[in-house]
Amino acid sequence: MAEMFGKITGCSRGKGGSMHFFAPAKNFWGGHGIVAGQTPLGLGLAYGLKYLGRKGCCLCYLGDGAVNQGTFHESLNLAALFEIPVVYVIENNGYSMGTSQGRSSSYSSCLAQRADAYNIAWDVIDGSDLYEVRAKTHIAIERARTQHLPSLLEIHTYRYYGHSIADANHKKYRTPEEIENHKQNHDPISVFRRALIAEGILTEDRADALNRAAADEAAAAVNFADASAAPTLSDIHTDVYWECDHATPAAMIGRHFFDD
């Protein structure tokens, strides 16, 4: 939350914002401000695992609007050619920036089927069913870990609001009935809550208590972000280039910054 507020206590020191959360200690390598720009980076991280002989994989997420970018297809091609342990996950909410999937992408049955062109295994997942998400993602992860083979997963999901603040007219290209239908029948938290209660694992009271605890945690995060300090002018050159922050020999080569 502090990163979203642009504060110095944020995971990217307030310089990443919503596009560049970054926490290497947690094996979380952030997003990218360029549509599909993270797909070759995810490929590189997965290649590093294979090169170093480590058993693991990289989960790289993208939206349905990113599947038409050239760099994504280049990444799929290399992932298949070099047998890279990467799992690409298309979070398909049906709309890009105010544009429906039907108006932006050409496909026969689903977006994940494009993986056939690269001889990559693929699957489609109901994002409202956590059991299905876990089971099918596990298959892809194990394929990457044990065989060093890539996968492409398409998870159907939904967003209730605009893509960003620049997509403020999200109610004009979707009906209120469509949005309400997803809230009532396809929200993954609500669906999972009902499933756990039906299975006797959770009670209504316990579910309500968990919901209140989550709300309290979110409020505490907002308060922490509000109270945190903003970066100062002297921070403008820090946390940009690792070489400069650590005074490596590479920091003495070329120009990293351009001052007035």
C-alpha cells in the first residue's frame, strides 16, 4: 500500500507504483509498465533457473490484452525451443482498456489455444473455482519443475471497475446486470466461502470474522502508507541502478544519469 501511495517505505521505495512492485527476497519480480513487457523478463528468470540447475519455475502473468503483442509470441517461441520452465498465465477478464476481447483478439475457441502454434501445453481454468485453479496450475508447475517445459494457462476472471483511472467509463461498455451477475455468482471469494460452508469446514460466523480481520488489515496498511514519509529530492538517484547504489566497477563505466 505504501508503494501505491508513492512512499519511501514501499517495496520499490515509492518509485514503482502499481506497475512495479518488486520484492526479490520473496521471489516476486514485479510487473511492467509496457503491455506484455514482463513476458520476456519472465522467460529470462525461468531460463536462469534452468541454467543454474535449480528445480523451479517462473509464473508470469499477463492480461487478455497482452496476448497480441509481438514480444509475447517471441517469448512463447523461445520457451518452446529452449524448453524453459515458465508458466504463462493469461488473466482473462474479457476486456482490455475499455475494449472487449471480441473486438481486440482473433481466436477460435480460446486465447490459450494459440499455444498450439508453438507446441506448448495449454489449459483453460474457471477463475471462480479455487479448487480448479489450484489443481490445473499444479499440473503446469510440475511440468515446468520436472520436465523444464513451458505451459500457457488462461484463467477466466472479472473486474468490477475500470482497468485503471484512465478507464473511468467502465459502466458504459458493460451492463449493470453483467457486473452484478459476476458479483453474485462468480466472485471467487464468495464462491469459495459458500463451498467451505457447504463442506462443513467453515461457519458463517467464522467467515464473517475472517472478512472483518481482512478489512482491518487493509485499513492498517492504508494508515501505515498515510503516515509514511515521501521520498526526498536526494532519493531521486537511488534505487534506480544497482551498480550505482553499490559502487561497483560497472558504475564507473558510461553514464547512468543525465544531470542538468
